[in-house]
Amino acid sequence: MAKELTHRADELKQLGWNQEDLYKYIELWDYRQRWGSINLEREDRQFLRKAESLLPDISKNKVSVKKPLKEKTYYCWIQFFLNEMNNFESGENLGDGMRGVWPIFLEEELRVIDYYEPVLGLPDTIKAKLIGPIREELAKKVYEDYQNSIITKQFDFQGSLDIAKSNGENSSWRSLRDGDCEKNQDYPIIDKTCVLEFRKKVNEKLLSFIKGNFPSLSESDKSLPPNDWIN
């Protein structure tokens, strides 16, 4: 049988698999392609075998391409919220150069992901959930650091996601805020004089966290980007 070069979620979907199982299959498949199945839990290996037992053999003439980073579920989830916030700010008549704290964070998260190129399979996305408290901590701290250069709007984090799902977006996506902050719609916006400083703080946190915690980067020898990476 020819070797798989990409996952076959579309075929499983045609067989009636639900979105949650498809998402799990894609993430496990990506992880196995990069690191092998030895570190997968027994039930995860069984899950993959079950999926593959339902699929027909791959034709030797079939050509497929590995899923690009920007098409990974986690990446698309972050990009979705960034797009929503960009649209929100464009309608708020903000002062020149003012920028929301949340989109700055998401921009830098995508920048770090683009730089290190993690697999963004299931093990990585599990660790990525720990970025949530970092976002919340920095969003809260801006009120101390930039108290004279900040305004607060209201952004419906969950509502934006609900609308997207009703329009056919990924049903496995969750809100950007959860736990005690799930219903918090505060959306701090800082003056342009503070944007670069805050962006550098965010980037420093994310470079350290993502490189040190994403399993697919555990053996990466890629060095930190140059000091003038953000200017």
C-alpha cells in the first residue's frame, strides 16, 4: 500500500464521522507523521487504527501534500479571532496608531509560530491551552502599566465565535477566554506610544513559552530571533 502523505479526514467525513472525531484524527495523524506513534497513548493508537481500517488502500498514483502550518486548526483559530478584532477596531473610530491589547497578542503568537514552525498537532495544542492565562495576565497588567494611555471597549468573544460556527466554521473551536474570564468582554486599547513596548513584552513571553513547552519543538535547535526582530 502506498504511504500516506497527508491525512484523509475528507474521506472519513464522507463516511459520517463527526467534526470532533475528525479533529482528533487530524491532530493524532499530524503528530505521528512527525514523531512516530511510540509516544502516543494506547487509546490514541487504537483510535488511529480504527480510522484507517475504514479507509480504502491508497492508490500508488495518488499524490498528496502535507497540510501547511497556516491551515492547521489551531493556527486558523487564532487567525479567526485576529480577523474579528481587526474588523471590530475598524468600526470604532480609534485614534491614530491605537491598538487593542488582544490583537497585539494574537499577532505575536502567530509570528512566533511562523518562526519556530511547531507541528501544532494534539500534544502542541494541549500545551497551547496554557497560553490562555498568559494572555489574561498581560491583558490585566496593561491597566497598571498604561493607566493614563488606555481606553476600554467591549468585545463579544463568545458571540463572535457563535456566529462563525452558525456560518459553518470549525465546530471544535472554543472561545479565546474561558474559566473565570469567560464572560469578561473588556477589550483594552492602548495609545500608539505604548504599542511597541507592549508588543515586545508579549513576544518575549511567547518565544520562551512556545519554545520551552511545545513537544514538537523539544529537539529544535533554532536560536532566538535577532533583537531587532520587532521594531
